[in-house]
Amino acid sequence: MLQTGVRALVERRTIANANDRRRQVRKKSILLALLALLIGALALTAAGCGGDDDGGGGDAAATGDTGGDGDGGGDVSELPSASCEAMVYEGEGSPDVLIASDLPLQGSSRVQTVQMVEGIQFVLEQHGWKAGDTNVGYQSCDDSTAQAGKWDPGKCSQNANAYAQNEAVVGVIGTFNSGCAAIIIPVLNNAPGGGVAMVSPANTYVCLTEAGPGCAKDEPDKYYPAGSRNYTRMVAHDAYQGAAVAQYAQSIGIESVYVLNDREAYGLGVAQNFRNAAESLGMKVSGFAAWDPKASSYEALFRKIKASGAQSVFLGGLICENGGQVIKDKVSVLGPNAATPDEGIVLLMPDGFTTQATIDEAGKSAAGAFSSVAGVPADQLEGAGKEFVDSFMESSGAEPPLEPYTAYAAQAAEVILAAVEAGGADRAAVIQSMFEFTTTDGIIAPEFEINENGDPTVGPVTIYVAAKSFDTQEVVTPEAELVEAAKGGGA
């Protein structure tokens, strides 16, 4: 889960830019709608009066006939406003199809996900809101709740059914969390019309796409009840991340580690991947345990870890699972986070912690902790990746470094648009085209394609160190044998 650390000022600017853009679109939509009504009245026609093509009470310009050039004009209904922002469409005519993003827009992930939404919309603007001859509308949908402060299973299920039942939806960009993906994928896989294409910018749980020793017997097949795949992702799965972090840990002299997880599918999975890789490298795993996200203190847990003699601690999980308190209590009991085991206890974390929220919530206790992200830092992207970063940051007013997964969200949008260009409004054809995607000028890598499982054929991982933000420490490409070991297949 590219380089992190956008500060509160960046969040305010990002949100303000998004809100300004929405207000501009709504003003434009209202004017167009009034013009359409005036023309309709003058023509004495009842065909468009109070039309029933708007299922979400959104902008008339986004869902009805705006008197365009005739290329558009599809009967597109909006997704429910209970989860989704109003449809955005700034092209000519009206949209033929709809794509949605499904991300947690409340809680600790908000800074990241708001910028991801802007990245997706930026790509759509660059393409003129078209995929070939098909006009594309967009809605940003939220799979979190204020009460949970993170993704919510009920919301994920509700959103999944809304996407499946709205025949205009041909693609979903999401999810952010693998647990939510496990709920949405099978619903979209079994949707009318051959399923709905889904591209995740951030899911890393191995078993969403691959079977293996670390997966349940019915994974990943249970996610694809129709018998064929409809899901892809833009990031390397957690076996790469687990292997890379273990490889880095060995390089700085770590010989023993205590592994914790937050009991979530993602957290437990990445913890197991790291443990497998560490053991294959000859490291001692001094313990493997879970923390209770609802606990008020973890000092007893860390006293147990201290007694084990472990040189390092790995936190498999998410910052929103009370991760800030976990980090504070680690430092309280085991001391400041060290750069090497000779200096103290090293803290290792996966991408679930590589966010400004970790620094904000853990405070000074986060300093010196190492974390990882699948992919390379934004400032090291080349070709189309560099062009995207430069132009997006200039357009949005964001300050460096770019949030994690913004470039991946943009790449996901490019994949969906390429699939819609080939498949149009045919859901099954869009899915087929998605799996045929290949590029020699991608945002996340100059060259990559999507394999038959739905995974990208690229696997570098960046190790960051926490300071005022997360600063690049090293880019690691794990050995193929170690990745297999991380999956549980042995070294």
C-alpha cells in the first residue's frame, strides 16, 4: 500500500480541490439542465419531462440528453447517494456507461483515498471522459462508516449489490482493503451480463488470486462462483512484500523476530507471509500472536515480547486497528525504534501502516520504524509514471511526496478505460479485455501485463523509514524463491 506522508495541509488542499471541482461540475450541470428544460418546453415535447433515467437524484446533465453531438446519450442511472457522490461527467453528450471507485473515505485511510479519487478523475479528464467511442461517467463510492472509521462489511455488501444491479456499471476501481474485496468480488463475479470488471489499486492478500499453503482450501475459488475471473490488481501481493521485508531485515543483521497481526484477513495473511520468508532465511521467529484492536493497552504483550529476546517486531495489520497505540506501547516497553539490532529493537511494518495517519496517531513513537509498499516511490517512476506524477501534482496542488497508491489508482483507471474501449457497454467483453491488458508505457512500470490470475507481472517493494513523513530507505526486488517461500511453498 508509492511514497507516503502528505501532511494535514495537503489533505485540506486535496479535499478542497475535489470539492471545488464537484461544485463546478454541479453548476455546469444545473445550467445545462435548465437549458434542456427550456428547449423541451419550446419544442412542446413531453419525451424528456421529468425523465425516469436518473436513479440517484443526481445531475440532469450527467444522466439525460444534454443536446450533445450524438456520440453519447446512454440511459445511465446513478448509484445510490447513500454510498456514492454524485456522478461526474464533463464530456460531450451524456455518458454511455458508468465506472465507480470503492474506497474507505472515512477514518485513518482518508488522506490516501481522497487523493486516489482525484487521481482517477484526473485520468478520466485526460481521456476526455471517453474510452474509444464510449462516454464514461464516474462515481466515487465509500465503503466505510463514520462509526467504524474504516471499511465496513455491511457497506461493502451493500455497494457490491448496487454495482451488480446497475446495468450501466461496467467497472469498479477498488477496493482498498482486502477484506472488503473478499465480499465484493463474488457478487460482481456473478452479476448479470457476465459479471463486472474489478481492478484494485491496493489489495495485497495473496489468496484473492492464488491458491497455496497459506490459503483456505476454497480460496481463491470461492471468490469466483461463476467459474471465471473478473478481478485484477495493480500491486504485487503480500508474498512479495513479506519476502522483501524479510530480505531487508536480514540485510541489517536481524536474526530473530516476534510477529504480530491484527486478526484481519490482510493482517494475518501478510504476517504469515513474512514469517514464512523469515524462517526460510534462517531467522528465528520468537513468537506469533495477535493484538486485540479494542484493547486500551498492549504493554503486557510487549513485556512478553521483551522476555522472548527477539531483536525485532513485525506488525501485520492496519493502522486503523488501533495501530497507533500498538506502536506507542512498543516504544514504551521496548524502547525507541532502532535502525539495526545493535542499536535496539527494530520495528517492521507492512503497507497497512505506510500512511501519514501512522505518524499522526503514533506521534514521536513512530520515528525510526520501517514500513513497506509494493512498488517504487513516486519520485522514481519513469516515463508515463513520471508524467502522471508531475502533471497530477501540478493540477491538484498536492505537495510531495505523493500518497501511497495514487499512481496505482491512476493505473487502475487506465486499465478499466482500455477494457471499456474494447468492450464498450458489454460487461463480459470488458472483463475479457481487462485480462488482455498489456502496456509498454505504464504508470506503475514501463512494461507490464496482467497474468491469468489477475496479478501484475511486476514485483518491486520499497522500504520506508518513518520521520516527519515516510522517507525512502531502499527498493527491494525479492528473490523468486523467497516469494514462493513466503507463500508457504518452501524455499
